[in-house]
Amino acid sequence: MMRSLFAGVAGLKTHQTKMDVIGNNIANVNTVAYKSQSTTFNDLMYQTTQRASGPNAETGTAGTNAKQIGLGVKVGAIKTQITTEGAAQTTGDPFDIKITGDSFFVVNGGGSNCFTRDGSFYVDAAGNLAMASNGYNVMGWKPDPQDPTRIKTDTVSALRVMSPEAMQYEPEYTTKATIAGILDKKDSNVTSDAGRTISLQIYDNLGYSYTLKFAMTETNKGALDGKYTLKLTDMLDSEGKQMTVADKFEMADVNIEFDTSTGKVKTITGGAGTAVSTDAKKAFNINAKSLQGEFANIEVDITDALWWDNGGTCTIGAEKGDPDGRGAGRKVGNLSGISIQDDGMIYASYDNGQRRLLGQIAVAKFANASGLEKIGDNLYQQTLNSGEFDGIGVSIDSDGEGYMSTGVLEMSNVDLSSEFTEMITTQRGFQANSRIITVSDTLLEELTNLKR
């Protein structure tokens, strides 16, 4: 049989394979994070009818090249354009995540870990972050039990972001509050028997709030000598109902003296027996008894911001006792939202102003990402030529080159103009190879007609 006939058949098969790849690319033009493929051909093999010979100096003849007849074509490689990012599509869904860089999400469907660039996630009925397309769990790291504000980098596990303990943020009783403002020494309220009313909000350990009412009066009426008395006069519960102060608190009157030349706090005496002080912050303690929950001693600071001056008003409020917010107390916080940062950190926000670290999305990086094997459902699995996943992964910002964007998805990187161009050349190639078969068939027909 004629060699050209089989060469044509090989050409048809390879061009059909290329057309299959092109068709798959076009079919997935709108598939999230799909990576297009391309086909390359190699010549198949050769029949050598005469080997090459070298020049002969004795006879003076020149060398001759080998005579080889090609026997067709084969598919050399089907390459995945895995490192080329697709365009970004804004969705507004906080659980839609796009990776910028060459990393992959790690997901697991109950067996071995798989990898994907598809960041279309949702939270399932168990509270796990999962792929919307197939329900595979998104893998990552959990907070360190010893320090919940930090991540413990360990073997990846499913990220549970809506657990019962994440639905609320525990309350904290008040141990420290601050009184600050400007006091007018000529304020008629201060010079009256009733005094200037100062309100301070505190919390018990169950998260219930209470309002303490203080009265600041001039100790020596009309003296304008900078000496004042601070007295606890009233207390309201979270519904604004009056409570009996004597049954709830123990507090002696606090005497405050301002420096008449600078207007700053000079000394504080009384209260819970605090010593005379000239520190920048002046403190007295309120000894709290049982309410609906237990208080610790509440330390109230009177800062240098409380001036004895000719003008202004006194603005009072419970403030943070330190940069971390500890001490001021807080109510029970209900979950108000979940956010994912560009480094994959997942935080829960609460309506009491707090937030909690829930975990971090881990990513995988491979020495040869093109060596990953597609297994469908926008998933890849590692191969011997891709490099191995160590089971732990890395943080996406570990090399400073990648980050995550929320509310955005990576689209397919298929270029339709290139695909249609490749389709034309493939079609012409297929037609040309079919002509080889028809012409070879004609030659064989002529050969069989010799017998007639």
C-alpha cells in the first residue's frame, strides 16, 4: 500500500485532535478560570531508503545525503496556558475570590487535595467555605489556640467560617473607663447644689450595659479655688430604669483639685482610698457588687484633658482603656459580616465593634504549574512533572507577588480571535490531508486497472 495514504490518515487524525482542542477552548470561553490549550505537531517517523555517505578523497566523489521518506505526523504536545491570567469579572459577592499571581486554591472533596483557580465560593449548611460548582471544601489554616489573633501554619484543613462560636463575640465587663472634657469654672450647674451631671457607661460580664450618673460640684461654693467634689448619684440599667445605687456600688466622694494657673488636675483624694497623685492620669476605683453579672473594680481615669477653665463644656464618655480596647467593657456582639483580606485572612465582624480571626485561605505553588493534570470541574491534580504539594501550602503573600481580590472572579483566558484563526488553518490542513487520501486512492485505482 502507498505510504502517502497512511501519511494522510495520520494527518487527518492529528488535525482532528487539534480541532477537538480548539472546540473545547471555545466551549469554555465563559468558564471561570479556564486555561486554554494549544496543540503542537511532530513529524512521526521516517523510512530511510539510502543512508548518507561522506566524500571520498581517493575517488574524488562528493558525499550524499540520506534519502528518507516521512510516514506522517503525530501530536507532539497539548500545552495548557496555565500561567496566563484571565480577565477579571466583578460580581460583588464577598465569597468570590480572584487570585493574582501563579498560586492555586487548595480544595478537597473528601479524598486527596486538588487545586483550582476557580474562586467562586459559598458557605454551606455546615458553615464551611466551599466551591460553588462541586461542593469541594476550601482548605486553609485555623487560628492558633494559644493566640487566636495569629494563624497556626499547619497541615491544611477545611475552613469553617460560620461555626456556632463565630456567631457571637463574648461580652467583657468594664474594668477601666475615662472621664475627659472641659469644665467651665463659672458653670452655674457646678456651683449649684445639684452639680454638673456626668454620665459614664459600663458593662457587666454578661454584656448588659449600665449608666453611672456623677455630680460634680464646687467644694467651696463661690471660691473658684479649683476644688471640686465628684459624687456617684444614680445608676440606670440598659433599659434606662433607675437602680438603687447603695445596693450596687460602694464609693466615697472623690475630691478633685485643679491647678488654677494651668487648669490641669493637681490632686485627687477619696474614692476608694486613692493616694494623692500628680501623674498625667488620675484614677479612682469604684467597688462594684453583684448586678446581673459580676464586675471587677472599675478604674476610672480623670485625665489632663479635664480642664478647670473659663469656657467650654464637659463631654464625658466611656473610652478604651488601652490600645487593644481592653478595660472599657462591651456588650454581646452579634455577627454582622465576614470579610476576606488580600492575604487570605478571614475575619468576622460584630455589632459591638469587635472582630475575630476565623482562618486563612492557603494556596499551593508548583515548580512547573503546566505539569498539573486537568481532571474536570475546574480542578487540577499534581503529577510527577508538576512538583509535589507538601500538604501545608503557603500564604499567598509569602513572596510579595500575589494577592486575593474579593468580589471578583477570574474568567477564561481563551482568545477567540486566535482560536478562530487556528480553526481556519486546522480546517485547511484537514482538507489537504483528505486530498492526499483521495489522490492516493486514485493512484491505486490506476494501478488495479493495469490488469484489465
